[in-house]
Amino acid sequence: MPTREALVVGAFHWVPSWRADPRECEHRPHRQALDDGEPPVSFFVAGGTVPPGSPSYVERAADRELFDALVAGEFCYVLNSRQMGKSSLAVRTIGRLQELGVRTAFIDLTRLGGATLTPEQWYSGLLVETGRVLGLKSEAAAHLRETRDLGAAQRYLAFLQEVVLERLEGSVVVMIDEIDAVRSLPFSTDELFAGIRQLHNGRASDPALGRLTLCLLGAALPSDLIRDPRTTPFNVGRRVELRDFSPEESAPFAAALGSDGQRRLLEVLRWTGGHPFLTQTVCAELCESPSLSPEALVRSRYLDARARETDPNLADVGRRLVGEGDPSVKESERSDTLSLYERMLRGKPVADDESSPSAARIKMSGVARVENGLLQPRNRIYAQAFDAKWVRDNMPGQELLRQKRAFWKGALRVGAVASIVVAAIGTLAVLATQNAHRAKVAEERTALSLYESRIVNAGTEAFQGRLPRVEDLLLATSNSPHRNIEWSLINGQTKVGVRHVPLDAAPDWPKFSTDGSRLWLSANGEIRVLDTRTWQEISRFRPPLSPYNFAVSPSGKTVVIAATSGELLVWNTDLRRVDRVLKGLKGQRGEVGGNAAYLDLRFSPDGKYFAAGSGYALRRDQLDVYRVADWKQVSARVVSDPIHDLAFSPDGKYLAISYFPYEAVRGGPTDIITTKDWKVSRRLKSQRGGIMGTEWMPDSKGLITASVDGTIAVSDPETGKMRYRLTDQTRVSWSVIEMHAQTGRVFQLADPQRRGAQQSFTAMAMTDDGRLVAQSIDGRSTVYDLKRRQILRDDRIFGQAVFDTDAQPNGRLVVTACSDPAELIVQDLEAPTTMQELR
């Protein structure tokens, strides 16, 4: 059964392998549509996991090395800097292993939560997630109950050894991704990695352990995994190196870059050095802007004065290089790192010594590559973006240090000369006083520079949705004597109209009651009800079968629960019992392992009908419709693609079905079914990448669909034609803070037009008064007035991707479920934004 996240990103993970001629995949506007009327396939993938079948996927030596090693049962680790293709490599390898019949589990540690968790909660989440992916969810729950006396890490390792290996036959490969996420936990995870080493070493005495293979992936070094100096370092397994694209490996890209593609590709590689993310991104943008030369594009996107703050890749590299956000990195270590990096820029030899914190940080930031045992600048983009001037600007307190050294040198010279020429003492004392004054001025300038740097970073972090980091920066500058209106603007803009409701478990499927006074949600295998005035819990119940999704009838007296085992449970809220069990998908297997599941459930507005749509059920997905009065099935429609979203029109005449296709790049259509005969009356044109949300206009005269490519379309249900659409290119970004270019002190607010890659919508909700709230995968929340075709608000309020949202019927509140940390984010759409208040 796929996770919600898999539908947003990982739906691409499991598509069948295919190849396309790059000449038919040029990523350009106004391309000729394919023969079947569907949008053309994009050749390049700029960001995110590259689909296994993507024509631009580059098979490197690491692909073959990792696959061969895992087949042979070798423990492996792929530890590289970010955006080198680790997740894409893992997904492709998993697909190849599954073809051999190997049971696989892919665990993303960022899904488990972070700073607010206890060791018990974190390890329990890891255990349950591993069990769920391997189809052993009930066994995982039982194991947790039976091993309460064991330590948290020991319980997880025992699950792998005593449950996974006993219940599953053949080889089992567990891939653990984003292992660097453990560094943000408030406790040590040394026991986990020491236990993994124990599982590896235990093969010598327990042959059964030979069937279990683990692979670690992340932006970390082996020395980062076990930090306690009293514990033996992590030293087992094969290290698989991911390297930049070579000219030979990237040669297929040339055909997608046009008639002069070979020359353009070589020029791209001269700038990117074959860096996977940069190469794919630059090539994709060249396809969109064929008139631009690679150099012009690189200079405008990556070497602009603000690029280091506005480009996510450059911003991430810069933060990692200086250790920003890592409390363990002191200013002295930052100074050492930047000094060593500047030495590398000057062409001086810098050894690839992972025992050196400075050299290791340079390497893992991604700004350098290893050549003949030495660190070398990774590519021209990084070398020019992070040049010697950038090093000087980011060197902590170096100017003040030099001034103080100069002062003491002067003072010493005064003493030496005074012993010889007493008459010169007065003159030298004046010089010393001047030096002291200069040092004080330098100190004040350093403090001002540090404040301005932090406040600019706070604006950038807020623009990118990393609110916890914004709060840290605001706290660090709260007592600065240089604090001014810019501090208050950022602080206010991140707080207005937003409330965080913490929960003890990750929530999902939030649903307002008809009158808006209650909110239903699923968390930790339970259905919970909250009072929307106080946000206090009113009640909760645990169904006899683990819930995957649920729907509440308009009256609130019936809840239908889609169990992870495939059945539909009809729950009576008054009697607090199951009145009926519908077979549903019981017995059907999922496309990616486990049981098939209903991805969306809906009651009709009058409560007379109930619809359930399945997804990823071994390519036999279906729509089931029941009459609520007697729960008789009135329609059972088999469909070719996974159903992602269902929506009854407010007048009850139509049911809209949107699909997220297996080959997501070809786009997903939307069917409109009439509730009189439950037959398809119209099929709307496919939107590229699949539909992530479907809603109706309040008057039932318009159907709204939001797609992965960032497009919101409004269509006529009678004719099936698109009336109009809004794309992410029309959206105005959230305000950012900038320093005045001349004085370096004055701040200004800017509302730049968004450029670059479009954002993907993951959830949306329609209010009764016609406002559409769309949440995107980058944590942005946009409110549209579809009648006037205007954007009412556009805020980046989430520090994480969001996967479900619902609007209060009266249109005042919007609630979004988030998992890291586990909370509900409540938006008050009536609260004015800071910009509105300023105007």
C-alpha cells in the first residue's frame, strides 16, 4: 500500500521502465502534442527523484556496484553530499531487486519526526514504518507490545532479526535514507548504527542473518554515524561512491538540447562539472529558453548578486559549508573551514582527510570533489558563487581579530621603542589609542554585519518555508542594538493568522463537520474529534482494523473507515460500534507491496450515496459506489489508473474522479460521472504529471483541478472544456528582505515575480464563498478568488511538505495536517497579512 508521500513524489518510483527518444522529449514551450492527445513527456527532471524510466536518468558505475553488492548480500552505504542522486539510485535499485524477487523496504528517516520526539517514539516509528513497508504492520504492533521491557534501539533490531527474517522468505533488503536526519534528534542514535554493525558481524555465527542486508544513504560521513569516542566507529559494509556525470554518461542529453545540442551540452558541463542536479536543471531551462546561451543562463540564475540566497541549491551548499544551523559548529571551526576552503580556491593542496572536521565539511557541503586524494573546486558555478570575497564576508570576526592583533603589535612596539627613546612614548601612545578606537569601530561593524547577515538569512529562510530556522535567527538578533523595523516585519509575517496545534502523533485526513464546529482526523490508528473553538480533543476511538482513510457523513452519525486490509468499516458514532463490514478491496494486493487501499472516500452532499476510489491495486483500480440506506453497491467501475481524488458536486448531480497515472509523466485525466446512472458523461483533458486535487465551485458550474505541474484549471462540467487556468507563473512570491546594495544598512520589502520551476500542488480545499485554498509541496499556501481570477494571499507557512487540507464550511479557517512535527496548522483566512496592514 503506498504512502501519501509516495503519491506526491514517489508515485514516480514504481513506474515501469521505459525509454524515450530524447528528440521527442524536448522540454520546450509550444511543443507538438503526442498522437493520443496527451501532453508530451519532459526529458529532463530538474529537482526531486528522477523516475527510473526517465530518459534523462544517467546510469553510473554506482548503479551497477550497488545492485551487485546488494544481490551478493553485502551491507552498503551511499554517503555523499546532497542532490547527487542518492534517492534516485535507491529507487532504481529497489525496482531491479524486486524483479529478482527480493523483498525490499525503503525508509525515509525524515518522515519519523525530529526535535520533539523521545527515543521511544522515534524508534517505535522506525519499527512501525519498516513493518508497514514490508507488509508486517500487525506483526510490528504486536512486537511493540511484547517487547516493552527492551531498550528502544534493541527492540527495533530484534524486530529485524526475530520477526522480519522469520515471517519473510528469501532475501530482504532494507534501505534507510536521509540518515543525516539523526543529527537533529535531541538524543544519540549511536546504538542504532552500532546494532547495524552487530547484525553484520553476527552473520559469522548466525547464517540466517545472511538473508538480511542493509543499505544506508544520506549526506553524512561514516564517522558521523557513531559519535561517542568510547564506541567503535561505524566500519562495516561497502562504500558506494556517487560521482558527477562524465561527458560520456551525459551524452544522451545533447539530442534534447536541439540541433546544436552537442556544443551546448559541453558548455553546460564546463559550468556544472557534471553535477547531477545542476546539469539537469540548466539543461531543462535551456530547453525552455532555447535562445539563451548556457553561460548567460548560468550567470543570470546562479551568479546573480542574490543567487546565493534565492537559489535553494546554492543556499543549501553555503549553509553546510559554514555549518549554519549546526549548534556543534563553533566560530573557530567555521573560521578554520573557510580558511582551508580559501586555500583550496587558491590552488593550494588540501588533502581529502575525513578525520579533519574542516576538510570533511568542505567535502560534504558539495562544493568540492576529490581528485587524486585532494579536494578540488567542484565546478565553475560553485567556485564563482563561493569565491574569495564570499569567504571574507562569511569569516566570523576576522576583521576584528586582525585589528586587535594590530593593536597589540603596536603596543609591543611601543614598549620596545620606549626603552630606547623615552621621548617617543607620547607619540606611540597616541597611535595605540587610535588603534584601540579603530578596533572598537571594527567590532561595531562586525556586530552590524553579523546582524544584517542573520536578518537577510531569516528573510531567505522564511521565503523557503523553514520557520524553525527563522525563529532561531530572530531569537539570536532579538537583543541586537541594531534591531529595527525589518526584524518586526519578518517576525510578524511569520505569525499572522496561523496557529499550530501540536498532537502526540502525526495527523492525516482532516475533515470539518458540516457546521464547522468539529474537526475529524486520523492519528496513530485512531479517529479523533476536536472542538474547533478551543482545539481540544472531544473524543477518540480505535477501529478494530487499522484505518488508512475515512469519511464522515453529513449528519456526523456515520463514519466509513477504509482499513489497510482493504475492507470498509461502517462505524456508528452514537453506538460507537461497527454496524457493517463491506468487503471492498480485501484480498487484493498493492502495486508496491502490501494490500490495496482506497485513496479517497466521499459521501454525497445529501448523504444518500458513498463513493470509494482505489489506487495502486496491481493495475486493477476501481470505483465503488454504495447506497447508504441499505449499503447496497450500485456501481463498481474498473479503471486503468489509480484514483487519487473524488468530489461530488454541491448539487449532487455529478461525481468527479481524478487519476494519478502509473506513468505520471503522461498526465492524468478527470472523469465526470452523472449520479443518475453512474456513467461517464465527460472526460476532461489530461493535466501533466497527474491531478493532486479536485474541487467544485459552490454553484456546481465549474470543476477545479490542481496538477503536479503547478496548474489550476477550471472546467465546465457540461461541455468538458477548460474555461481558464491559473499557473504558478502568475503567482507573486512572499515578501523577502533585502539589504540596500549601496549602503549595506537600509532594508526594503520586495515582491519579486516568481521565476523558475513551477510548484506542485498536493492538496486543496474550496470554501462555500468561492475561495480556493491550494497547498503546494514546497510548503506554500495560496488563496484564490476564482470568480475574479485573483490571488488573495500567497504565504509560505509550512516548514515541510503538506499532504491534506480542509476548509471550514463558512470559509474562515483552513486546517492542514503536518507530520514533522506532528501538528495541525490552522490558517485564519480573515486575518490580515502584514503587507495588508502596512498598506
